[in-house]
Amino acid sequence: MGPIAQLVELPAHNRMVRGSNPLGPTNKFAASVRLYFYRGADMIIIKNKEQIDGIRKASIIAANTLKYIEPFIVEGVNTEQLNQLCHDFMVQNNAIPATLNYHGFPKSICSSINNVVCHGIPSIKDVLKNGDIINIDVTAIHEGYFGDCSKTYIVGKANPKITEFVSITETAMNLAIKALKPGNLLSIIGSTIQTYVEQFSYSVVRDYGGHGVGLHFHEDPHVSHFHNKENEIILKKGMIFTVEPMINMSKNWRVVTSKKDGWTVRTKDKSLSAQFEHTVLITSDSYEILTLPDEG
Ligand code: MF3
Ligand code: CO
Ligand code: CO
């Protein structure tokens, strides 16, 4: 046991926005998303060395899971099979899948195909077809620490326009991460991503964002992937959060949650949506991506 974590209080403007509703007073859904997912302690946990080392290990297991699953993502496989493989891989690596039973989520990964934005539930009914895109989102708990990452894979060979869309989404995440360092504002993430992807007439999903992570699955702060004053928070060494933009292949950023299962989030206009996610640490002079797989 090391010293207890240091805390940075969230600035008032961030708390206010979190408590209110960025999509307008009639959109009850957006408010419930926040209540549901964020701890709402109004504190950003600054991690110490021991915690960082633990979160790094959990993050590597999550990243190794994404690398392990890649060759299994082929035409004809169903997402329940991918779920089982990822589950077993995490358990073999002394990790617990964080999504399993999280607020009732029934599976060990999220699998989001084509127009599914996020929180897709693995199922034997979801069989991959050539040209599909699928995001696999893995969060591993190892020795009590959390690491969270995701990737969008292409099944077989997709239309070049789709391949380009997926690669632009990954570049958007990477450009935002490269802008991180102590003293910069967290909102540099949203402005970087929004400016970049809107050039291609894509849009940034607003209802979901990144989050602090490490000692819990979802910690403060909420990380916006579009430009938002809420994220005018000065970055400090020892902060750990995810950067996980969800990008729609159209100008419409609106999403709809399934009434049937209460989880699956789809684009409103049925356009494709892609996502990449890393867990990132703010270091003394820049950043470190924690969710990188082992070499080899
Ligand atoms: N891993 C997702 C994230 O990036 C959260 C999934 S929560 C679940 O934050 F309940 F849908 F599994
Ligand atoms: Co996340
Ligand atoms: Co995730």
C-alpha cells in the first residue's frame, strides 16, 4: 500500500455542465448516461507511482487481448465466439473483464458492428460478413487496477472509402493524444478531433466520451471528443484517462440507444461509426500510452 491518492477538484464550470444537460433540457437520455457511467465524485485522481505501475499492467493485458483477437476476426465468426475467446484470454492472464455485470452488462467485451456506435452486446446471432467493420472494446481489471482500450477492425476487404474512414478515426485519436502534456487543457482533445474529422464531413458523437480510469472503471473527468468548454481543465502529471472518439461516417452525430436491450447505441441515420481507444497517462513533460501490447 502506497500513500493515498492525491485529488484535484474539478473546476466549477465542469461540474455544472456535468450536472446539467448539454443536449438540452428535454433530452433526459444524455443526463442519465452521465449519472449511469460517471462516479461523480467531482475529483480527478492523481495517480502515484505504485498505482501507475498497476494500471500499466492492466492496460497491457487489455491491449494484448485486442492483439490476440485480431486473427479471429474473419467472415463467419459470431461475436459470442469473440467474447468467449477474449474472456478466456483475460482470465488466463490473471485479469477480470470489467464489463461483465457492469451495471448489468452481460458480456466480457463490447462488440459494435457497422452502424453500432458502442456498447454492442456479443451474440451468436451477430455473424461477421466480408466488408463489415467491428469495434472490440476490452477493459481488464488486474490486481484491482483498470486498463481500457478498443480498436475497429475490418472484416476481410472493405470498400476503400470505409477503410479510409476507419483509418481517419484512428488518426484523430492519435493526433489528440500527441497534443497532451502538463499545462495544456483537456479540451485540446475535443478541438483536435473535431477539427480534424469534420474536414472529411464526418461527425463526432457527443453523447459519449472518454473518462478517467485506473482505480475504477469510470472516473472523473468526462473527456469530450468535440470542442467543449466543460473540458477546460489543466492537465497535470499523474492524470490517467481514456481518449476514445466515436466518429460517424456522416455529418449527423446523433445516436439512438436500443429500447430492446437498453445497451446497443446506434447512429440515428444508420451511417457507419468507428472508434479507437487508448488509456493515457500524463507524464512530467508529455504523455504515455498505457494500452500498448507487448512486443512480438
Ligand atoms: N469500455 C467502455 C468504455 O470505453 C465501457 C463499456 S461499459 C459497458 O468506457 F457496460 F457497456 F460494458
Ligand atoms: Co473507456
Ligand atoms: Co472501452
